[in-house]
Amino acid sequence: MPRLLGVEIPNDKKIEYSLPYIYGIGLPISRKVLAATNIDPNTRAGELTDEQIALITQVIQGMKLPIEGDLRREIQMHMKRILGINCYRAHRHRRGLPVRGQRTHTNARTRKGPRKTVGAQKASK
């Protein structure tokens, strides 16, 4: 498995779809990187030479994108700031509810988790 920026990417996938395994790089950025390096997007990640891997790494670092640990740290800092000032978004995050105005009467199952059925219990004799 090729190793790019501390992340092992899958051998058998096309490089275009292997680069998004790096946190902070999506498909559009992956395509820009491959266009800048003149590498065929259909090439399998396992077929890349060491020079091509070094070139991809160099281009990604040249784009000055926050990736992997830096991006995770940045997101954590934003969350700490929001939680620290006790804004409305922070309350929604704490309660595990949707943050961006979605309805919760129905739906929101991704954020709220599986349904917890609350029903009447039979009276015991």
C-alpha cells in the first residue's frame, strides 16, 4: 500500500478515488492534484512509482491545505470555542440534535440515533 502524508491508501483502487482516504482531501481536490501532476486518474494506486508519490505529496503540501491531524485539531478548536461561549449551536451539539435548523418531529435519526420506544406498561396483578 502506498503511503501518502502518513496515510496508507488502497492499492487496488484508482488513484483518483484513493486520495480521498486522506482526511481533508475530497474528490475535487484529488482531481486538481492529479491534473497538476499530470498523472492519469485511472492509474491504480499500487502502480505508482516513488517519484509520482513524491510529486503528489509535494503538490498537496504546496496547496497549503489543512489535512489529517492539523484539520482535526482545527475542527476541535472550533467546537471548543462554540461550546465555551454557550451559543445555541453548542446546546444542540450537547443534546445530540441537528444543529443547522432541521426538523426533529420526524427524521433526524442520524443525529438522534435509533428510536427509543416509550409505551405504556401492563399493570401487574
